[in-house]
Amino acid sequence: MGTAPDAGQLMTMLLKLVDVKKTIEVGVFTGYSLLLTALTIPEDGKIIAIDLNRDSYEIGLPVIKRAGVDHKIDFREAEALPVLDQLLKDVKIGYLIIFIFFFNVFLYFLIFMWNLLSPTRSKPII
Ligand SMILES: C[S@@+](CC[C@H](N)C(=O)[O-])C[C@H]1O[C@@H](n2cnc3c(N)ncnc32)[C@H](O)[C@@H]1O
């Protein structure tokens, strides 16, 4: 597991906020973030999961299967860059999706900062 649990929670929150259906995961390892993504996206969602090493993915695969989300995963044992290059050639709209995703994340960041720096914001209860 290479993703911290709190980072995993943030990731699932972002996936829900942007209402993601298709994702690409680079660096699967045993599949912790992959499992979180597969559990979060809709039933007909798809994940292209890329890793150099299939062995580590197969350690986590029984858990992914037990969660009933393995049908959403298209695992590719490969170096990520050539696979990403090919995906962008196949689906030009990919650029648009990446742009929209980052635009939305940027927008949420601006709203968050606006609230944080606003002099009228409510004080945190600590
Ligand atoms: C930190 S781990 C990923 C952790 C995982 N996301 C999780 O939540 O447990 C990094 C993974 O990236 C893979 N990796 C590193 N360089 C890569 C590359 N160029 N292409 C594809 N996979 C790569 C490694 O094999 C390793 O499994």
C-alpha cells in the first residue's frame, strides 16, 4: 500500500465531486488506490490501471474480486508513458477530460482559499 488512508479519502472525495466515470491509474502496486477508485466510480465505470509489475497487482486482486469491482479494471502490465501516448492517440477527447478535471480541481481550490481567507468566515471550533 503506497497511498496513505487520508490521501485515499481525499481521492475518493474528488472522484465523487467531479463525478468521474473513467479513470487511468499509473502505479498500481497492490491496488489500494485502485480498489478505492473502483468502489467509488459508478457500476459501468472503467479504470485503465498501468503498472510495470503484475505480481504486486495480483497480491491485491483477490480483495478487489471479493469487493465485486474487478470488472471495472483493465490492468496493463507496461511502462506507463507509451500506454498513455497510445491512449491519447486513440482518444483525442482525453485532453479535454484532463483539462476539465484540473479546471474543476482548481476551481474547488479557489473556493476553498476564498473561504479560508475571507475575514467573515466562521472560526474553526478547536
Ligand atoms: C507507490 S506505488 C503505487 C501505490 C498504489 N497507488 C497504492 O495505492 O497502493 C508505485 C508503483 O508504480 C509503479 N511504477 C513505477 N514506475 C512506473 C512506470 N514508469 N510505469 C508504470 N508503473 C510504474 C511501480 O511498479 C509501483 O508498483
